[in-house]
Amino acid sequence: MSARVAVIICNYNKRDYLLRCIQSVLESSCRDFDLYVVDNHSSDGSPDAVVSAYGTRCTLIRNDVNKGGAGGFNAGLRATLDRRYEYVYLLDNDVVLDPDAMQELVDYLDRNPQTAAAGSKLYVLEHPDQIQEMGADIDWEKFHVKPHFKGSMDHASLPDVMFCDYVPACSVMARTGVLREVGLMDEQFFIYWDDIEWFYRMRLRGYQIAALGRSKVWHKMGAADRTTTFPTYYFWRNKIHFFSKYLEEQRLPHFAERLTRDIFNAVFFSSYKGQWKTVQTVLMAVNDALKRIRGKAPEARIMEREPQQSVLESIVGSRDRIAIIDCANLKVLRDIVNRFSAINPDASIALVAREQDRAVLTEQFESYTILPDVPKDSQWFICQAVEHVLDVRNRLSQQVDLYVDPYWNTIHSEQDIRMMQSYEPAFEAYDKIYRPVLEAGLRDLRKELETEAIPR
């Protein structure tokens, strides 16, 4: 009798992380599984290391080229779906499992037949109590994704189960019967949005997707590596493909309107910061999406980013006392607090409760002082955390020394203020010219996608 679960780890050039992941799988309390490792033509010795350390305990599948996350997982799925496994458990190579993570997923799927897939609560590997996310929903108004509890510290008040639109494929278990019905991942995404589209197909068939608080894993978060424009290209290109395919046709003008604004913002703020490679990558990604160029990025799309200018370092690096006014998004606030602490570890940093309840900030930021109001003492440097500096461009306060968002856009100097004053007229001109062109391109793309086949 075969095992109930096929565990599939997808790897590309992360030998040490991969070996750590395999070891955590083998130490799981769940024992009813077979282990498969799919290697995407790594050049770092990963395949030989797996054979040497675990040759008799796993099956190694070698791809002759890098097929991306979707192609890598599909290679494992094709090798296992014709067998009698009940579930497949997909893992990224930079994940470490809690011993009970896999068994919790099995038990939940056993009890809930309408759930097609169940994912883990993801923690940040470098910050073990901080949640990366616990499932996510698709935002059909702003056309992006909304991860649940991203950036929050773990707490007993968080739910045991979150029903959602998708769970990241870095730790998710799915029913093999459902996969035979909906098909495999779309390999033409290559990476990013592939799992979102896959689970959305399951949702369209009426199945539930769940994220489980009791299934815990720690993840490296590879997309946080911003040394190249790799994530920029695939996120932009694949997002446009996804929404062009699944939006109702009458909502395409709204998508074009929002996308025009998003493209302009990326170009406007990246240019201001001297990040010209990001600007070029965004524009090429949009152009490729409209031309239906898919799969692995063509030549000259992925570039080394320019060295980050030390704007924040020069502003906050010498401050002794910094008060950060909170914002409604805890993930944004945590990113900014962590960045300030890394820049200036000797500074006294306090948080000002304005959008959040003081009890929530005390729970989430235990090592920081929480103030009820902005301090009047002139020795304090006052910073306002915002989701985007555009949100405050028309209501700047003399009480605030610095506005900063998680993209590290700042409003501090007179030059920053003049830049923000130029934003609206520049956008209005861009919108008149580009939005009709973009909308026409999206309509043409949608017509081509209507006959797209389900991946098998």
C-alpha cells in the first residue's frame, strides 16, 4: 500500500536551505508520506548533496532547465498524480517545518472534504514570532493581494482557521482528486501569481481554501531580496495576465484606470530615487504582458538594481530620540520600525498611538515605548508612518519632521515637497495619453485569453 501523502520540494540553487528543509520534513510527526525533491537545474551542487545525504529516503527529479516555481512543482505533480496518493504537500526549499505542521494539514483535510487545499501559518525565518502571512485574499478593487496578519506578531487571539482565496505554495497540501479536476499550475507564469491563479481555479469550482494556525512553518521570503529586478518583472507581468483573464469584461476600464495610476506611481517615485532599472523593468513587464509574452523572462528584463541611496540613513541615522506616529497597517508600521532600528540601533524609538489602540501596539511592539500623543519636547524627531506618501501629500503637518512609507519614499526636504506638488499635474497629462492605449491593450489581451487551455 502506498503512502497517503506525496511531499514535493521545489529547489533552485539553495542547497543548504534545501537540506535543512528535507531534515525538518523527515522529523515530522506525520510518517505516512513519500518525499520527492525536484531540482530546477541547480548549479550549486544541490542534487549531489541530496543524493549524498538522503539518497535512500527521497526521490530526486532533475529538470534539464530551470522551469520556475510552477514548472518545478508540476514536474513533481506529474510524477505523483498517477499514483494512489490522497494528498500532495508542496514545499519551497527555504521552509522549515514545525514537527506537527504536516499532520495538522492531513487531519484538517480528512475532516473537511469541501476544502481543496490547506496551507500553513507562515512565519518569517529570521524573526520566528513574526507572521509572514496566514492565507490571503484577492483584492478585486485595487487589483492586488491582501495577506492576512502579515507583519503581526503571533498571538493566541488569532483564529485557528482562515478561509481565503489562496495560500502560498511554499507550504500547502492539496487533494489529488481536485488537481485531476482543475489541472496543474500554469507554467507560463514561471514564478509569482502561479499559485494564486491555481487556487482561484479551485475556488471557481466551489471548493474552499484554508490556512491553518496549527500548521506552522518558517519561510525565508525570497522575494524580499531586492538586489535585482527579478520580482518586479514577474509580479507586474503576471498580475496583468491574471486580472485580464478573470475580470468581468465590463470592469476592464476600472482595471485600466487603476493600473495606469500604479504604473505612473512606480515610474514617478522610482525615477525620483534614481532607480532607473526598476522603471525600465516595470515598463517592459507591462509591455510583455500586453503582448502575451510569458514563461521565463526574455533577455534584458532582469537587471541589477542601482545601489540604494542612503536617504533614510542620512535623515535618521544621527537622531537620538525618534517618535513614530502609527498608521492603520501593522505590516507597514513594523517594516518602518525595523528599518529605523537597523539604521540607528542606539536611538530611543517610541510609537505614538493614533490609528491603532495602545493595547494592540503594546502587544505587537513589546520592546518599544508606546506614547498616547506626539511628544512636545523638541529633542524628539517626529516621523509619520504611512501606507504611501501620496496619501498625505495634501495634508502635511508642520508637527511632522518626516513622512515615510514601506517603499522608502520620503517627504522631508523642500525638494521632496516640490516633488509632491508636481505629482498631480504630471499624472493628469500621463493619464490622458496612456490610459486609452492601456485599456485597448487589455481588451485585446482578454480576447486572446478567452480560449486559453487549462494546464495539464
